[in-house]
Amino acid sequence: MTTAQIELRHVSKTYEGVEEPAVKDLSLSVEPGEILVLVGPSGCGKSTTLRLINRMIEPSEGTIVYEGEDVTTVDPNKLRRRIGYVIQQVGLFPHRTIAENIATVPELLKWPKAKVAERIDELLELVGMDPEVYRDRYPSELSGGQAQRVGVARALGADPDVLLMDEPFGAIDPITRDRLQNEFLRLQSTLRKTIVFVTHDIDEAVKMGDRIAILREGSQIAQLDKPEVILAEPADEFVENFLGSGAILKSLTLKRVRDIDLDPLVVLRDPVHRGQALTALAESGSGYAVLVDRDNRPVCWINERSLNSSSELAKAGREISVQLQPEDTLQDALSAMLQSSSGHAVVVDGTGRYQGCCTIESLAHFVVGMGNGGTSLETTGRSA
Amino acid sequence: MDGLTSWWDFVSNRGDQVLTTVLETLTYVVTVTVAAGAVAITLGVVTRHRPFARDLSLAIASVFLTIPSLALFTIFIPLVGLGFAPSFIALFLYAILPILRNTTTGLAAVEPSVLESARGMGLTPTQVLLKVQLPLAWPVILAGVRVSALLTVGISAIATLVAGGGVGDFIKSGLARLPLPNSLESIWTGVILSLALALTIDIVLRGLGRLTARQPTRTV
């Protein structure tokens, strides 16, 4: 953790005939194992900055340091073989099979054949594609999501320490994108690669980034920090505008259900004494109680009306449509509450036992704490 | 029916001449296609990142194709004499354009993202050319080669006028003796041999294309 994986020192890029530099005196260091997201409006130079790192674009001034070594003047092709590169349009070779595509860099590095074949299968499995099915297919036979999975596998081909990703999920439909992002974060939690990730989408930045660099024109860093800090304390007006009005909603994706105080509500167990239950319900003021079974698993919502009905309680109650787990984000909790017939969301542990409820009040209480720059920000709720 | 039997008599009595002229035409096709292919593909490759040089060479190659063939075959006689040489030069100049055009088109059609990712993975410019650009452009280049080969079969019939031989000999001698006996049979022999050669070469080159193409042909 002492030396940065990648360091840009006073790097500038000026194109011929253009007065304003695309990148102006940028210094940036990327720590080993982190995802650093470069985000900013289009034309701010974030892609240029990314391409300076593997010298797809040569810097006009400044130094690029890779693992402590100055690589500003080494053979760029050798440098690129040590750095994975994923682009939005993927750019798979259409005349080569999936296996041959993934083998590109290992073959350039002259790995023995058996090792390459082993690596291909390993990588296909890693990105969730059956090697038996996909190994000998051609890129034209893949969907957009599958193609980008192969793109990631190919970038990981020779097991580089660093991945550069230029809007990798930008051309993919929202549902698949969300799944790919989740899969990628899961992958990263075991791979621990150093990743520089470019996007123009602040939501993606908040979701993917361990740290976010918000860039303005000329690749000037407007703010560089953990996502929760940026959301809570934007450095200036530019950052605030870029975050947009939904900063609080975005910050809900960073916090987990386990971070907030759950409301226990009134819990009812068979056999229920209806009179006592009615009193308890009236006293709690929440309007709903949770009926649990013998193993403490929630069965249904109970309100005054179901207590007064003559039928069996389990049938008179309202269905619990969504159950949350402590690992779910507060955004999941919010949407569960909106779907729930009671306005609350039940939280259960891994074995399905009742833990308590997420209520609008508990969420609002938590959000107010965040807005005050409160202590709740100190611990990050993101899974590593 | 009469015409057909008398044509067949004509051909079967001249087996040696048929063989010689077919071989002569075939020599033109092979040497011209190989030479023009080598020059045009090299030119297309060298100028792939230089739009001005590429457009200039395409323009020059187009000019050749607009020169009447009779003229192009004869203007080199003062330099190289009669026979194979002036015919070869003329046919070579004609054959450049189809291959050059298809080479530049094929190379330009390679997706920029494919080149970007190839470069990004550390392929050298030569590796990008040999492993990515040429294989992807190959089907298009080969189509150009086929056009040039067929063009050569057709135009090489003119070679007979500068004593260059080939199946055009039958057409010329028939034309000169018209309407004497066997003159029409002679012309038909030249035409049919030309067609048969063109057809065979087309089939061979198509087969070659199928063998060397690495594009996926199956469907999911």
C-alpha cells in the first residue's frame, strides 16, 4: 500500500493546432487494488486521461510512473501487454474465435500452448460463460452483454495488475448493464485489480468507484474522494451541479440495511390474543404488526381490520411481498417499502428469521444524519 | 447441328494449337494476376494511413483502365518489342485497379474499435496489419483478385495483335480469313476457350476464397 500502482505526474496533452490543452498539468495516483472512477461531462478529457496511462496517446509533458518505474519512454507495446484495456465497443476480433480472442495477449507474450488453453477456460468461467459452449464460437454469435464479458476476459488474459476501462458498460441496455456491474464488482472483490474506470454516468461512478475523481474541462480534478464523501460534501458548485438533485437518493446505494436502526414493530405469534394485539397495535401507532411463525419467520402483515375479521389470522393478513436482508442497499429498502402494502419492509437474516422492519421514519432519520455530515458517514457500508 | 460438327472437327484437328494457346493465355492470367496482386496489395497497405497517396494511386490506376486496350498494347512496342512483353505490361496495368480498389476498401472497412483494442493490447503495427487488418480485408481483396483475373482472360485476346499469342490467335486468324471455310469455326474456338478459361479460373479462385476465409460461416 506504500507505492501507488499508477502515477501521473504533471501530465499535459496538447493537440497540434489546438490552443487549450486536452489535459492540463494533471497529477493523479491510483492505489493498488482500488477502482478509481474518472467521471465528468463529455469533452472534459477523461478518456484522453485514461489513454495517456497506456500511452495510446503520448503525453506532451509530464511523467507516467507504473509500479514505481518511469514508463514515459519505454516501448509502448510492451507496456500495453501489462495493462488490460476494455473499451465501450469491445472491439473483439471478428475473424477469431472467442478462445483465440482471449488468447491474444498470452500469445504475444509467448505463453506455452497448454497454459494458454487452461487460461482461456479459467477466464470464460470467471466471467460466467461455459467454455464448452463458447470457446469455439465467433464474436458475431454473441449478444452485447456476452461480448463485453469476453472483452473483460480478454483484457484479463495475461493476468495484468491493472485494468483500464473506458465506458465498458455504456453501450449495453440498463438491465444487462446493472447485472454486468454487479458481476464485475463481485469479480473485483476476489481479483483485487487496480482499475481506472471512465464513465459519464454519475450513478455508475457512485456504484463502481472506491474513489471518484470528478473532472472538469482540461481534465482538472474538481474533487477526488470516496463516493459517500463527494455526495455528502460536494467541493464546489460544479460538483454539486454534476451530481444533480438526486444526491441523497444516490447515497442510498452506498448504505446497507444493517447500517440503520430497525423498527421492531409489534410482533405477533400464535396463539394470538386478539384483544391484547389490538391494544398493542393502537399503542405502537404504526398501523401494522408482523405475524411470525414458530421459527420466527414472518408470515404476513396484520392490521386492525385483520384482527377484527373472523377468519384465521394467517389468511386475514396481508401478504409480505418483499423481504430484505441486512446486505441489501437502502435503495433496495426504499423500493421495497414503496411496494409493500404496509409501507414498511420486513428484514430477515440469512435463514429467514425476523430481524425488524425498515420504516420510512427510520430511513428519514438516517438520511438526516447524513445531511448533517454526521458520524454515520465514517463507516462505509460498501462490501469490499 | 452442322455448325457444331464442323466446329468440333476444327477443334479436334488442332489439339496442339488449342493446348499451346490455352497455356499462353493461362500464363498471362497467372503472371499478371500475381504481379498486379503483389504491387496493388503492397500499394494499398503502404497507403492505408495516407489518404492523399491512396487517392492518387487509385486515380492513376483508374486512368490506365480508361486507355483503349488496342492502344495500350501497342504503345510499349517501341520500348520492349513484340510478343509477350508489351502484352504483359498492358494487362498488368489493367489488372491493378480492381485489386487496389478492393484492398483499400477492405482495409478501410475494418472497425476502428477492433484496431483500437488491438493496439491497446500491445500488438505492434506490423502485428495489427498481419493478424487483424489483412485477415479481415482478405475476402474483399480476393474478390478484387478474381475480377482482375477475369479481366485478364478477356483482354488478353488482344495480345495476338502484338504477336503475344493466346486463344486470341483463333479469333484473329478467323477474322482475317472471313468468309473462307473454317473462319467462323476459328472465331468460335477463341470465344469458347476464353469463356471456359474464365469459368474455370472463377471457380478455382472462389474455392480458394472459401478455403482461406476465416469468417464464421455457420449460423447459431
